[in-house]
Amino acid sequence: MIMACIEKIYSVSALVGKGKCNAKCSFCAGEYLRPEAKEDELYHKNLEAAIKLSARYGGWSLSLTSSGEATCDPDALTRALKTYDKCAKEGAYFPNVNLFTNGILLGNEDYCNTYLDKWRSLGLNNVAISIHDVDEDKQAEVYGVKSYPPLEKIVENVESHGLGVRATLLLRRGGVDDYKKYKEAVETLIEKGIKNITSWPIGNPDNTRNKFTPSRRGLVGIRAWLKLNAKICHGHVWGGGVYDYKGSIVRYTNYVTKHNPRKDFVRQLVVFQDGTVAYSWIRDGALCMR
Ligand code: SF4
């Protein structure tokens, strides 16, 4: 096999906190990682190393996520951002620092007033809300909670602290799974004030399809709709791309990219909660730091 030298590491994804979650999704993708959710010196040392490595290899984005819901462990999030802030002050700066969240706690003004300014001062600049359905009642149903806050309220709460709001539109069989529902969802999100939307199909952590993944036909239809109705801004080497749809950003990508040692790029370094850093969410054959 011909190996390639790594020339580019686009981003870092870090799992934070102990894996607590305030939702009960039937297809939870984080569950399998929870047994290893802890945080120690090794985790922060390797998070720092991963950020510095990616920044040196041209990376531009840090994603903070969790094997549960990151906002349920705000102190762990603060500690991770402090590690990032230290790196940024030493020159390893990312223009995009995104918090991935189900958004439930961000409907609460007191919660936002307590944490968002602090996180912004440590370098956070965007909050990405996971959307299963643009209708809040249906969104509550998917999350297995009694109610879900109005999206407009979340946007207002987050933006009032100087942070940007993005949506992660999750494509799920029975939910948004064809181009008509996709168009409707994108337009509703834009109406509700979210003008930067990333979408990907739900699947297994090893990138295989499962019963929640939309049909291949449905996904082809969504990609074709984007191609015909939006202007491509740039493509991703791992597949998909970023489009301009009537002045809003709509990105179509895949959930996970398996590391390929024959390629000269790494989509993302993943910092797991046991301190392992891997070249992809699929750790097998992709170890970078232990
Ligand atoms: S919000 Fe995320 S972590 Fe929580 S149950 Fe749903 S999929 Fe799992």
C-alpha cells in the first residue's frame, strides 16, 4: 500500500464532560462512548496537543461535543475552552469554535446568562443546534422530552451573547428524508433566523447505514435538489460541500469519514474522553496520540 504524508488536518472534534444527557433519543450515537467518559490530566494534555497539531497543519475549526449533551456539564465545557484559550494565546487559533448541542438548555435565559459570555470570552463563537424536526413539538418527541423551546427563543438567547447560531439538520428516515422535506426544513430554519445549516444523514458510528438512515434514493434527491437550487461555494475533499441558498449557507456532508492512510489529509482529529486522539471517529487503524 502506498502511504501519504499528512499535509492538512482540517479540524479537531473534542468530546467533553461525563456523557450526561437531558434527552432520550432512540438512536443515540453517543451511548457507546459513555463508559470511557472521564476527564483527567491526560485528556487536557492531549486536547492541547491536538489543537496545536491541527493549527500547525492548516486547521480552522474546533468542535466541542459529548457522548451525551455537552451543556449538561457546563464546567467541563469551561475547562475544555480554557485549554483552547491557552492554545489560542500561544498562536494555535481557530476562526471557528463550535459547540454542538441539542439546544434544550439554551431556551433558558438564566442558563445562557450564566455561561455564554464566559464561553465567548474563552473563544467560543458559534452554537450548532441539532435539528431532527423544525416543528418544536416533533423535535420534543424525537428527543423524548415533554417540550422543546421555540427555535426563535434559542436564537435570541444565543445571539444576545454575541454568539452565532447554526443548525445541524439531521437527516433521518421518517423525518427529513427526501428533497421536499429538506427544502421545507431549510426554508423554515432560515425563517426562524438560522442562516447557516449543516446537514448529514444519521448512521452508525462506523459510518455504515442503520434503520434510521434515509433511503439512498432520498439522499440522492437531496443532493440533486441542492445542486439544482443552490450555488456551490466549495467542496469537501471527504465528500459533500457548502452551498449558497438564497444568501444562506447550506452544507451537505457525511457523518463520519474513515481515516485513509493513503490520503494526505485528515478531516478531523478526535479527542476522546479517555485521552485518545484519533485521525477519525473510527479509532481502529487511526490512532494519533495515547
Ligand atoms: S441528545 Fe444526543 S446524546 Fe442525548 S440521547 Fe439524543 S443523541 Fe444521545
